Amino acid sequence: MANVIVVGTQWGDEGKGKIVDTISESFDAVARYQGGNNAGHTVVVGTEKVVLHLVPSGILRKGKICILGNGVVVDLPGLTHELHQLRRLAVKAEGHLYIGKNAHLVLPYHKILDQEREKHAARPLGTTGRGIGPAYADKAARVGTRIGDLFDPALFHERLRVNLAEKQGHAPATSALHSLDAERIFDEQMSHFREVQGFLVDASATLNRMIDEGRKILFEGAQGTLLDVDLGTYPYVTSSSATAGGACIGTGVGPTRIDGVLGVMKAYTTRVGEGPFPTELKDSTGEELRNRGREYGATTGRPRRCGWLDAVSLRYAVRVNGLSTLALTKLDVLDTFPVLQICQAYRYRGQILEEFPNEVDILKECEPVYEEIEGWQENTMGCTSVAELPKKCHAFLDRLEAVLGIDISIISTGPERGRTILLPTPTLKQWGLV
């Protein structure tokens, strides 16, 4: 029985939600281990498009257990909104969704701090403004509030009063923090808490008990490798551990209980927000990638920056995550291009770099060194077997595997569940997916 981590290999938005939704049928539970509602998973079920920001997309599979681990930061109004959305879709959360009681809360003052820092920063980071960074900052500073703290309303009330007063005391007179009222926040948070308190558990104990019982767990991350707070393109990163190692930290499941890591990569590269992006295309080709791929953020609606596939950063993702195999998404977006480019190395001040430099001052000066690949200019949308793919598409896939030094086991050819190819690779066989 396999316990597998699904991780993004780029700057997020790789299509992890679709992959998790597709393969979760073969697992007993899906556990989310980091991030907050700054991430969005878009899944198409029938004719309905569902966007989930906190609840794992596995909840849309009948009978599956979904768990938010202690590494997630929770916006209570956002969470209750998702629960209402699921009920509208007749998806039963009771008995199927569990929330780690040690997960920290995103409170209204976190959102204001996030937005005001971004507005006045000399070097904006391009955050979503959802309060995620300040919530993690409070967690690291040991002044955060865990969702389980709300079982003791008096404790929560006092902690909220002290924290808000401290933040208001350090804020300029023009800050919107001064418009916040502790009593109003307390009442609002307790109202939402009453809707979710029945879902709270010790996530670590729950997950380890399930593993002891022989059940299979799929661990789901948000964002992607290059946004990891330690291993990404700092400071243009998220505030949590988005790489595979974060699964252990964010759920309380030890590394010896993990059987493999599935990396999800897009057939090209995208990025939202600020920061260096060596293969970015600011021309009509980049616009075509954006339009064909519908590259607009599920959380913010912002247009994503688009560019050719970056094998340098992908090899880095393979290494730091210890990937077992890859899932390739949005292959069909490349169908119209007569020529494709794969960035094999960077040129930096006359040197050729084959290793990814995650120092942004170096990365922003890097120019891509491309290998040209002939496009197939045939339709792959909806293909459900490798045999249906054009020969030139096969050549592209073979070259990717050779360049990255790892096999591709899953290929997505459209947003719908059925438009997915699972290859009979040794890894998928070992995990019981084929």
C-alpha cells in the first residue's frame, strides 16, 4: 500500500488539483499539508467547474477522506464558504472532512497587514493579499492562534485582544488596522467556528492511525517547488514549505511512512506575481500560451506570465523533492505550435549554468539556452491512450524524459477527469494506480 506526495515542480498552477482528483480514486484519504486559501484548485466535474482553495479536491470523490493538516493556515469565513459550496453540489463533508486542530488561523488583521505591506513595499512580492504571509509570520513568532484555541472562547478572546492591540500600536495612523474591532472579529470568528468545530481532530494521530490500518494516503501540497520558502526563488516565494519535505512537517507523518513523490509539471512554464522568470515570453507566443491554457489565477483572476518549458528549474525540482515520477499537464496547449523550445541551460555573464541558481539576483540576469523541438500541430485534446498521440508528440515526451532524467507516468490532455493517460510505468504499478 503506497502513501504518496503530490507536489508542484514549477511556480505553482501546474494542475495538481486535476491530478489529485484523478488518482485519488485509488487512495483512501487526501491530506493537505501547507498553504492557505492563497492557492486554488480548479476541477471540472461533469459540466460543473469547482474551485477549492482549502478543502482538498479529493472531497469530490465519493467516500474519500480529506484532511487539512497542521501546516495549513485556515481562513474560517473562506472555509465555511467552501463547505456551503460543497453542500450545494450535494457533496457530503460530514464524516469525510477533518481539520487539524493545530492549524493556525488567518485573521482579518493578517489580510490588512498583507495588503498594506504589498502596497507600500519598495520591492512588492505580488502576494494574493489573503493574509497568508503574516499568519505564518505570527506562527513563527509564537503569537499565532490555532483553530483549536477557539474551543476556549475566553482564551481566544484575550489572545485576539492583545494581538490586535499590539498590531494597531505599531501601525501608522492611516492604517486600516485601526478600523478593526476585537469584539466584532471575535463574534465573527466564533460564528464560523461553530460551523466547523465538529470537523476538528488531531491530524497527526488520525493520519498515522489510518496508515497503521493499511489505508493509502495521498499528500497534497499547494503552490510549487519554486515558491517554497526555503528552496524557492526567495523572497518571491510563499511563506510555507511547498516542497515534498513539507508533507511531513505539515501533517505529523514521519518520512519513513512515505512511499513516493509524484511531481506535477505543466508542458510550458507560468508564474503569477513578481520575481525573475528566465523563459518568460512577452510576445504573441506568450499570449497564445496564456489564451490556449486559460492562464488566469483561480484565486485572484490575475493573468499568469507564460513561457517555454524550463528544464533547468525542473531538474532542480526533481532533485530537491526526490521525485519518483512525473505527471505532465496541459499537453494539448502546445498543439498549435510548429516549433517548441526547451530551456536546457542558462547563460549568465558569459557562463553556461546547468544547475538552477535560486538566488534571484543571479536568476534575473540569466538568459535561456534553448533546444528546438519540432511541434506536432495535431490535436491531442481528449486523448486517453499513448497510441492516440502524434508521433512528433512522442518524440517531445521522450526528449523531456531524457533531459530531466525521470519518467513521465501521467499525461493530462484536457481539464476533464477522463482526459488523462496513466502509463503502466513501474512506479504507477508499485503504487497500485495501474
